[in-house]
Amino acid sequence: VLIKNCLFFCSLSFYEGFGLSPIEVLQYKKPCLLSNTGIWKSYNQENKFIINNLHSSEEIYRKALKIINNNIASDNDFLDLLNFIKNFSWPKMAQEYFKLYENCLNR
């Protein structure tokens, strides 16, 4: 209910192991303001939803304001993020863990 009704999601951390919360939010087609850490570092392109300098309150403010004031649904940066998260899914993650455990057991 919270994700479905939010204006946008903000996940600004200096360390992010993977980033499951933003992926879940993006699957609901909600905009996210993200740190350039974890999997988002591998995104590797300039994007109005990714904060490159977490020490810059100006960058955070500017990008949050753009999210609030713009129609995100047709935004190319947003559509690119939605395409990027297609690389990450629960079934794919479960399959990778299964292979990892299988390899450990077969050693």
C-alpha cells in the first residue's frame, strides 16, 4: 500500500549491498532517488534518479525536485531504469543461489 501510493521512493545510503527495495519500488513503476552504490553503480550512466555525490545536498534537492515536478511515466531516464532492473528478478536470484549451493555440495 505504501509503495503503491507514494510520490517517489528515496534510498540514499553510502553503502548498499544489493538494492532490493528500489527494485521492488521500480517494479510498481514508481520513481526512485538512489545512491550510486551497490548494483546502481553498475548502471554506469548519468541519470536524474541516481545521486552521484551523497555529500551534495544541492544535487539531492535538484533531482528530488525534478521527480516531484515532472511527469515521470514517459521520462527516458526512468524508462532506462525500468529496463535495467529486468536483469534482476526473484526467480533469477533464486536460480543463482540454487546453483551456488549445488556447486558447494558437489565439492
